[in-house]
Amino acid sequence: MKSYSELEIVIQRDAQDHFQVSARQRVNEGDAITPFMRIALDPADPVLRNPDPHVVGTAMSNALFAVAELNSLFVAARKDATVRRVPLRIRIRIDPGAAILHSLAWETMVDPVDPTVQLLRDAQVVFSRYLFTRAFRLPLLRPSQGIRALLVVADPHGLSDDFAAIDVEAEIGVARRALTPIPARTLGQTEPATLDGLMAGLSDNIDILYLVCHGTVGPNGAALWLQDNRGRADLVTGEQFAARINALDRPPSLIVLCSCQSAGVGHPGRDALTALGPMLAREGVPAVLAMQGNLSMDTAATFMPAFFKQLAEHGEVDLATAVARSRVMANPDWWMPVVFTRLDSARIWYPPGFGVSGASSDPWQSIIGNLKAAACTPILGPAMSENLFGARADLAKLWGQIYRYPMSDRDTDDLPRVAQYLAVTREGVFPRREFFKSVYRRILDRFKEDVPPNLRNLDDSDIIEQLGTVVSAAGAALRRRDPDEPHRVLAAYRLPVYITTDPSNLLIDALVEQGAKPRVRLVRWNGAAAQCDDDHVANAPPESPTKATRDYPIVVKLFGDLASPASLVLTEDQFFDYLTKAPTIKDIVPPAVKSRLSDSALLFLGFDVDSWEFRVMYRSLLQLEGVNLLLDYEHFAVQIDPNSILDLNNARRYIEKYLQLKAKLRLYWGDVAAFISELSQRDK
């Protein structure tokens, strides 16, 4: 990832309803932060609507950099950029209470040191508008492999003469050339660009929405002119559009909003797309590129291809915009593209793969060789079953909102911490009951047709009894539809031992489908887990050998079993209790499992290295007698949250230091789906 000198500018309202500004220069030695100071900025000032962007930019810079402390910090940040020969990245964070300031053309600001030139004249200054948000949905990076786009152009019949006709064919041509080689489905050419059609297209795991349409601003705020089923004008409010985006299971990583060749600069719809950008970001879209005006076809034809070419190389929306903007600085509308983002890095995707390592061998040769030789032991984390169970962080956010979690915002995506709050404020069994109900509701929302009819209307007590059956039914359908379903792929290798944090039978079912006869064991961290483990031992096939084999594999469930709700590990206290049992785990883990852990390559798949599950699991693993990771095997970890890692090498070193050993640990930059897909492709 590219290095930057970083300056963050925060604007909010003070107690007297005036605007005030503070700035932060991010440096390794400790951030330099200015106090909040009032600025003389009036959004209604007609100068800020002048058609000359240099006039507007001068007024904007004069208002902002008249604050001496901010000006000094800007000079320091640019000097740092010059010394280190890196770009200056500026983020402006506008508080929701000051959202009216998004209507101003911040991108036109002139250089405060040399007002004769634009601040954003070249790619040495990278600029974006960062959104404050408490949205439930967490923005996550996506792998760059398989990126797909939906291209929508709406030219409805029946609009007033204030709106010029949109040349659908020309707009589609510009967009397709810009998106090449990204595959794009088109809407609005042979079928009307309706809201329902647009959302149906997005539901097919689309990464980029490229929308060309007219906007307007009325009593209900920003709105878009789309089409109805007959091609006539259909006004969709920004709130409606953003709510439909939020309802998607997987919103696009990037939405590009264009209003090209429409009415003049003074038209009241000029700010519609700019106003929609923050709405979409708040509803879970990681990045939005909107046009704060009517971008000409000539500018779009140059800007868009340069933007997408850059984006394909590094995935950073603000940097791609800076480079593309530098290509059109001679055009009068160069300033119109504006970036809204919820990500500090403005990076929306990444190239999956293994980071730079001192090892010279191809990691895939080791992984595939060990899997085929049954010399690998997978240790599977929560992300393996996220399709059905949902992300733990998302569930924590949901519970925090529903039950008014009162602690720090930083804790609201920590499921054990939020579950602990519920256990204390309600009763100890409450988090487990809510977990069962939450998973059941999610499966019915997304996979109702895969659930047998008699299991679609369970009451709360029946959910506790039947959730395992519901999960198994939905999991079987997923495996039938998707050859790269992770449990299906790993079960096909018929390994002797699997270790999982999943309390369901998804892995067991997949192994049975492969002809194996798996045996289940639990870590006996409490009485319920011990009883459940005894039941599994008693129900094992009578012909099962003592040794773990490909025909009779052992599956160890680390954190409980859905068949025994009291065995689940959910709250902080339960994780602490689990850790206290770690020294005695060696007494209940079968010798066959211990020998595999000390004499096979370990594949950690589906963990967030900062999660409770990973830390507690690994601490427990290290307590096992005879387990020594300093062997000739390379061990591999798949990190599921690339947002949290800026440098793969440093991340690997951090993990090794945290675990207090020097294991041969290779870190894969990607999620479970990317890893499994690449594994399947390479092992053909």
C-alpha cells in the first residue's frame, strides 16, 4: 500500500450554531491536533455558487486556512510529504450536523501558499470527504478477482424541458470503455431503468454500480429520476434509494453517480447527486464517486477510463480520482468528481494472495501437497459459516442497537463483550437464546426456500431444539449449488482431523456426503460440553478405529455444539472460563488429535486474528502437551478482515510476536471465499 503524509480536517457546528474546524496531522511520533476554531463560512454566500471554480476555490480556502493553526499544520504536512517524497492525503470530515457543507465545492480549493493554483492540480494531493457514521453495516474490502459492474442509464419520458435528454448509447459507450475489462451488465438500453430492476441487478453480488441519471432537490431532499416499467419518469427519493441499498445483503463497494449533459449549473438539481453520496455511505456503501454538477461527455470520456485504470491497480478511490482529475485539469468541469468514503485508506479492494515472505517456495505447492497427502489439519474459524450465521461483528452491532449497549462505540462490534452486557443486564441464558433466534431469522430471510416447510414457523422453544436441523438443511442446499462452498471443498480432501469453532454440523454433513464417517468431540470446558462430548463418544460408529483416518475422521468442536446450548461459548466470562480449562484440555483431547497437531501443517481458515475465538483457541492449542509448531511444516493463516491490516509483513510479525513463538506462519491476504476459490483453481 502506498505511503502518505496525512492531514485530516474536521468541521462541525458549535453551541452557537456556527461552524468550527480542527485538524490532525497523523505522524508516527504522535498526532499533532489543533483545537476547534470558528471559521467564517456561509453556505448561502453567492460567491460559493460562482460559475468560475477558481473564484469559489479562493473563497473556500480563504475561509478555511484563515485559521492560523490549521494553516500551520497544512504547511507541516506538505513539508513532510516533500521530505518523504510521498503524496499528501487530505480527508475532510464533515459532522452530520454540518451536512449542508457537502453542497460546497471543496474540491475547487486553491493552494493556501500559492492562491494562483488549485490545491488539487495534480496527484500529489489526494482528497476525499470522509463520512462520520454509526451504521450497523461494516464496510469490508473485497478481493479484486471477479469484480463485476452494473451499468444503469435512465432517460425517462415525460421530464420537463429543464432536463436535457440523456444520450443513452453514448453514455453506455463511455462507461463500457471506462470499465474494460470489468464485465458489466447494462440496464436502460433495451429494458427500462426501474428501481426494482436496478436492485435485482445489484442483488447478484455486484461490486460497482455506475448510474447515469438526472437528479433533483425538492421538499423531500435529493431525488433521482429513474423509469417505470413503461419508460416514463419515476421520481425516487434519496432516502428510498439509500434504504433499498441498505437492504441488500451485499451492497456494492463503489457507486458512481453521474448526471451528464443535463441542465445548466444553476439548475436546482445540481446538488442532488452530491447530497445522495453521504446517504449511501451511511447505509453501508464503502465509497461513492458523485458529480457535483453536470459533467461533460468530453470530460467523462477522459476521466472515467483513467479513474478505473488506476482503481484496478491499487483499489484506492481517492488516489484514482486524483490521478484521473489531473488528466482533465484543462477542462472547465475538472472539479466536479467528489469522493465520499467510510474507509480511512479509501481502498475498496485488494489483490488476494500471500504477502512478501522470506520463504522462497510457492505456498500453494505446500498447501495442496499437504492436503493431498493428508498432512494438513484445518482449524476453521467463524467466517467459514458466515453465509448462514452472519458475521459476528454484525450481530454484535445489531444487539448493541436493539438492547442499547451503553459502552464505547469501539466495543459495539465485539460480540463477546456485547453478549456479556446482555448476560449481566438480563440473565445468563439470554445471549444464547438470542443467538439461536438471530441465526434462525437470518436463515429464513436469506434461504427460506432451502428450509423444509415444517421448520419455517418455529416458536422460540422449537428454535432451540431445531436450529441444528435448519442449519444443516440450508447448508446442504448451499453445497449443492456452489462447488466452491468451503466445507464441501475441504471435506473432499478427507483429512483425518478437523478442528472448528462452528457449533453446527455443516462440516460433519459435508464429510458424510464425501463418504466419510466422522466422529465428533468437544472441548470439555463446562459440564454441558462434557456431557455432550460423552454423548458423541457413545454414538460413534462401533467399528471406529482409535486412530483418526480419512474414512473415520475426528472433528473437534472447540466452542460448543448447537445440540447443547449450554455448551456454547459466547460471553467474555465464558471465554475466561474456557481459558482456565486450557491446562486440562490435554486430558480430554484424543491422542490422535494431539499427534496431528504436532505432526502436520496447520491451516487457520476464517479467523480474524484480533478476535476472541482466535486468541483463545490459539492459547488453548499451545497448552497441549507435545504440540510444537517449530517443525519443518509451514503453517498458513487466512485473515478475513483485510481492512484491519495495512502491511502484510508487519501483520505476520505481529501475529508471531503475539503468539510468543517463531512459527513458520504465512499470511494469506484475503477472505475465505477468495482462498477457497483460488485453492480450487490451482488444484485442478
